[in-house]
Amino acid sequence: MSSLGEHIDKLVKKKVEDSGSGAGALIAAIRLLNRGIVRWALRVLTKEVEFNGERKPLMEWVLAKYAGESQCPTVAHFVAPFFEMGMKLATAWLHADEEPIKQLLSDPAIRRGIVTTLRGIALFGVTTPQKLPPAPPFFIVWNFTNACNLRCIHCYQNAGKPLPNELTLDEKLRVVKELDEAGVPAIALSGGEPTVHRDFWPVLAR
Ligand code: SF4
């Protein structure tokens, strides 16, 4: 393993020395992603794996491990070192710093968004705009409540008091669970003014 590590270090150094402009590196990265073998690997890496009753694409587990989380399935522990080597190469090639990337990947919504994009690349290659797989929406804006403590004259929501048929806390938590299980990367809570509702914090915590 140490000779492999040394080989990678040498390769990284050479790539840094050889690399020209950032645009050149980006074009090379796009070409690489469009290769059949890379797309096949992405298809394998985005297959779902279950761990502790939670089903997620393997790549999502690997990204979580790369970001510093230790709880992940065995197969992710096996794949992660190769991913880390790849990231080391890629960041050196693109003149990027790994630490901010790891911080970014500590957000599960960002991990899920990346994996959805990788699934799109696996299926369609790199496209402009990027085609995504048949999947749940990337981002959902949820009008969480009609309650609002303001009275803006431009309000199109006619917000003020909660509506009589708003969801109960249990129903809201179920919505979050179902959206999570469906693979939605991000939810924005809107309204009304969601922060004045007593269910805001329990839902946010979930
Ligand atoms: S919902 Fe938004 S726009 Fe409407 S009154 Fe409240 S803060 Fe103003």
C-alpha cells in the first residue's frame, strides 16, 4: 500500500506540474466523466446499499465517510480509500484544496445532490444542462403554514392565521420522512412565516 501511496504522490506532483489552465483541466475532467468505463463505474457506485435500516446510494455513504462520518456499510469502508486517492489526484490536478470540499460534503443535502447529478452522468454522460435520472425533484419549497406575524402589502399568500386544515406535527414529520426516503436532496420551509409555528423546530430537527 505504501508503494501505491508513493506512486499516487508522484502522479499528483506530475499532474500539478503538467496542468495548464483551470479550463483545460475542466475539459479533461468532462472527457474523463464521459468515458464508458467511468459511466459504468458511476452506475455501480450509485446503486443503493442498506445500512442500519437506511437505504442510500453507495456513493452517498462513501461521500459521508470522506467528510468524516464513520457509520457506514462495509462496502463503503472498502471503496472509500480508492475514492480518497481519486480526490487527492483530482484536487491536485484542479489546483483545489480538499478541506473546503470535505466541509461542503458534511451537508447531507449536498451529498445527495451530487449523487443525483452523478446518476445523471452515469445515464446520459455530461450534458448541458445536465440531464438527471427519473428522480424526485432536486429541491422542494414547502408552504409549511399560513401563519405569519407580518402583514406585507405585496403578500400573495394572504398569510396571517394558520389554515384550519394544516398538517399535524406527526403528519409533517411523516412528510419529511417520505421525502427523505424518496431521495429529495433539499427542502425549503416557507409560508407564511414558518419560524413562528411551534412545529418549525421539531421538523427542522428531523
Ligand atoms: S408570508 Fe411573507 S410576504 Fe406574506 S405577510 Fe408573511 S412575510 Fe409578508
